[in-house]
Amino acid sequence: MGPPNFKVSNMIVDEITQKGYTAYILSNNSRNKLLKTFPGSFSRLIAHHVTYEYNVDNNRTIPEVKTARVVGYAINSKGLEALVVEINGSTVRPDSGAFHITWSLTPGTFKPADSNALLKESKWNTIQPVSIELTPEFVPFRQ
């Protein structure tokens, strides 16, 4: 058996090295507002967050949100729907992908990360901007 504080030290190490993604979490008020216009075209509604960076350590910083607006919409007939988001004046993430919210999908056919390909492969439609509230957060990967 290790020293009495062995578990505490181990927990600290786990916290320091934890992997996940940084994201802007959609407020409940904004989600409800968007659902009035975009009720979800497919059976699984996601409508949760905008990814900033993926597969990063939990000590990664994420810029504060000064302005956030939904400015575009993309959908395919196979079962995937996404909203394009402009954060602080830009729709472009650090990895050159588009800021977006995976809105709805057909389970078993798509997973939320497939929205990245949808936005790269097809043009999204510009919509009348809708202001939204987002909160920066680190989201750990499930173990």
C-alpha cells in the first residue's frame, strides 16, 4: 500500500493530463430560441455546443465570447443537420474548419463529428443572423 496521499497525487496527475475538447456550450435560452426556427429534421437532436479545439489538454485556454451568431445552415438528405456559427466575427476555427453546432442526425448513420465533413463537402446556406449565448468550457473525453 502506498503512502496516505498516494491517491490524491494520482488524482492530480490525472487532472493535469486529462484530454478532451474546448467548446462553447449553448445556453438553454439560446437552444430553445433556435429550436423554434430549427426544430430538428432528424430523430436525434444534439444542439449542445460549438467545438473550438479537439483532443487537447484540460489546461488549454479558450477565448471569451464577445459576440456569437448563427449565420448558416447545412443539411443533407441522408440524415445530418448543422448550424454554422460566427464567434467574435469569424466562422473559422483554429483547425480551419467551420464553427458549427451539430443540430440533428440519424443515429447509426451519422455521429456528431460528421458535421465537419458535411460543412467541408457541401455549401451551407447563409441565413438571417441569430444572436446566441455561449459559455467557454473544457469537456473531458469519456473514459
